Amino acid sequence: MSQSRRYEDPCGIARALDVIGDRWALLVVRELVFGPKRFAQLRVGLHTVSPNVLSQRLRDLEAAGLVRRDMLAPPASVAVYELTDRGHALEPVLIELGRWGSREPITTSRELTTDAFLVALKTAFDASEAPDGDLSCELTVNGETVTLTIACGSLEIGRGRSGDPAFSLGADTATMRAVAFGREPIGEAELAGRLTITGDRGLANAFTRMFPVRPADRRVDQRATDPVKPAR
């Protein structure tokens, strides 16, 4: 944030907003929280951001020590952006902000990006519904594979494949979201050809119970999908 737009307030909240209060800043962090991305990948995740604005936000976040730029080794030799330790420290803030925002009505017909969906999984995760013992599984969402690891009552998500997942699910974001949040039985999505399952089917079904949606959230989603009624 430029000096002229700073709050000049010693409160910790104001000082945090001096760093991440500009539009798109926190969403850039959201897109990087599960691993590095190239500039083009960031633009895909941030549908409507312009290249100039994204470049500026990345420069701002680099200057603040939240993001660093690195070069992939040859033959790729392209720049990627990743969070620093200080940037990763924002993850619990994002989770709580996402949990708070999930109570608000959905006002767009756009589907969640892959990373926004993964953040939503973390906001809804209920450790009491997880099976006993550690669990590793893979989700392939819109062609991108991530590994979910559940251990000691916490959920960790990282890009890429795991060594030996208990099960793997593959689908587009809309289907994966419907299945994970219990809006569509996993078997129905599979029979319809919109979801693939490999590995332990019992654990795959248990997975869909780990992200219970509160009744108020169901009402919010219903308002977003109901046809708009004309004003009387």
C-alpha cells in the first residue's frame, strides 16, 4: 500500500491492512497458500484481475516480505511466485475470514477456483468426523492434483501427488464441491460419469462427512441457486 494510503494508525489491525488491505492482495495469498504458481496460473485463479494490477500486487507483496519470486530450473526456466514464512502465517487468517464470509449470500454465478475450493475445505473441516489414524488421499480437480493429509486432527493440503493415497477422487470443481459438502451422494456423481474413484471406497465415502455444512450455509447456497423472482 502506498504511503499516502496508509491508515497512520498504530493498531495491529490497521498495520496489517497497510500491508494486505489493497484489493486482490489477500486473494493472491489465497492462490499461493498451497504452493507456488506462475504468473499465468495466478491470472487463471483470479478471473478478472488485469495483468498490470496483478503485477503491482505481486511487487507490493514482495516488498512486504510476504511473497518471493523464483526461477524454475531448466528446461522450464520460468518465474514462479511463492509465499514466504511470513506469507504462510496468513493462512489461519484466510481460513477464519473464509469461515466468516461463508455466512454471506453468494452473489455470482461463477464457480470456485480450485484454490478457493481447497480453502473452503479447510474452513469446513470437522476433525470429529475424520476416521481414526492418519489418512492421505488425492483430489484431482479440473486436472490439477493435490494431496490431502489428515493427522492429529488437522487437515493439510499440498500440490502434487502423494506416495500411496488411500483413495483418489477426480472431478470438476462443481462436482467435487457438491460431493465434499454432502450435497450429492458420491455414488450418484460416479454413476453420472462426473466423478472417478480409485482406492478405498469406504474411506472415500467417509471423506464426504468430514466437511459438514451448517444449516445457515445451506440456506445461503439455496438463495444463490434459486431463480430470481420478479418484484411484486
